[in-house]
Amino acid sequence: MKKEIHPEYHNNAKIHCACGAVFSVGATKSDIKVEICSHCHPFFTGKEELVDIAGRVEKFKARKAKAVTVVAKHQKKAAKKTLKKKK
């Protein structure tokens, strides 16, 4: 392995979060500042909210309801056709 090409490794590098939490980890930088961490991220804190952008769920439900009515309409037509053939 070549010497003097690897960055210096700090065993006790400090990570400072915007929420005030401080972690000690191993890294190539001695001081790291982050905006969000596991103490303040909604996924880890359990405060995650699902956001329905532009009513996607409602749009999907409307498409599905329309498809069900179209299928029912076609089945009704097919049933009438088979009745006419039997007569």
C-alpha cells in the first residue's frame, strides 16, 4: 500500500447537529456539522407524517371506481347479448 496518500483518520470526531445533539464517531474530519440526525429526524422519532400530494389517493380511488363501473357495464351488455342469442 502506498504511504502518505490516505487522509488522516480521527477516532473521536465530533458530529454536531442543528438540534443540539453531539455524537462521537470515527471519520476523516475532526469536526462535522449536520442539519438533521437520528434524534430529530421524523422517521426515527415516530413523528413522521404522510403527505398526500395533489390528492393522489383520491385520484386513484376515482380511477378504480370508474373502472369498476365500466366493467359492470360491459358485463351487463354481455349478459343481454347471451340472452338474445338463447331466444
